[in-house]
Amino acid sequence: MDRSFALIRPGGHHAFKDHGHGFCFTNNTSIMIKKALKKYDLDRVLLWDWDAHHFDGTQSIFYENKNVLTISTHQDGRTLFPGTGSIEENGKGKGRGYNMNIPLKPGSSDKAYLEVTEKILKPAAASFKPDLLVIQAGQDNHYTDPLTDLDLTAKGYARLMKKAVETAKKHCNSKTVSILGGGYGIEGGLPYTNLAVIAAMAKLDTSNIREPKKYEKPDLSKKLTETRRLINKIKQEHPFKFR
Ligand SMILES: [Zn+2]
């Protein structure tokens, strides 16, 4: 099997090595990555945590580790729990440069995420050459989510996962493990986003993925100016990843 989606909860990305935090008691994603590195004798794992919240626990666990490139896209910490996740938090010691934070403004929506995927995730993967791609698939970016304001659509999620699948095909023989993270629109976005990402992972047709009907759709026509500015700043923080 090349690609798998673990429909379990939680991924646990707020849990630290020695204490729980923010709905998370144990950091299941980090435990899985450490186990995979050892059991399968891997050199490099790329984790993309696309949950709306910053992965503070996961970041702390791998902060000095150069074998795990940790990338978090999340809603800017000045507007959402846990408040961390600035672009300057980029690793320490041997792990310097191997932690990347991409704090996005509320309302960023599909276009901004796709731009980040093209301009950050893909070149970073090309430089890092992972053996395994892990996705902490937080579905709480959807526009119906009651806790967050990032305004992604289910179709947008399908497109993100397609990009992830392409990236894994190119760099790690398609080896991908995705683990469900947050997602609090239980009767809203969650079933739609889960269907979207699972279909995209299975390479099924996603053209009929739709949005929940009774919610107002976000404005998808916003300009990318702020996101592009952020991407340029991140590239300066991580120069060797983008040569
Ligand atoms: Zn979350």
C-alpha cells in the first residue's frame, strides 16, 4: 500500500513530550513518525501539518532534529490558539532550518493554500527528498468550522491532497500517511472535507465534491498579495531550501 488515511482522532499536535495541551493528550503523529524512522530505517520524513492551529507540540518534539522537516500551515497565531507559529521559529541546533511556519491571515482560502503548496511545499520537498510524506490533515480550515476563519472549501482540500499525492509520487515512491487532525464543523464541513481528501488520495474523480448547502460560501476572489509577501519572507528565513 502506498497511501493511507488514518480516520482517527486526534493527531495530537498540541501535545508535548511530557504534557498534554489543547485537546491533545499524546502526540500520535509524532509517535508514528519516530516509530517509522526506526522500524523502516528511514532517513528523512517530511511532515506537512495543514491543521488550522499551529502544531506547537510537534514543533517542540522535532525542533532540533534534521531528519524530520516539519512544515505547518496555520491561522496566524495573533488570531487563534495557541498563539505560536511565527516564521522565525525555524529550528535549533542541528534542526535549524528544518521547521517551517506559514502563518496565514484569516480568510486566506483556497488560492493562498495552493500558492503555498506550489511555492513552499514542493520546492522544500525537492530539496529535502523525503522517504515518507506525512500529513496531519486538520479539517478545521473549512469555512463552516466554528473555531477558525481560514475559509477553505472541500474542493480546495481535494486540490491540496492532489498536490500532496503528486509531491509524494515525485520524491518518495508515493509513500504517504495522512492522519485526521482537527475539524469541528461536525454537521458542516467535516464529512465533505474527509470525503474530498480520501477520494484525492485514492486518485478517484473529485470533480463532484461539493460543499454543505446551508452555509454561506466564502469570497474566493481575494488577491494573493499578502500571501506572496509572506512566502518571500519565509524564503529568506530558509534560504538553503529554495536555491
Ligand atoms: Zn486545529
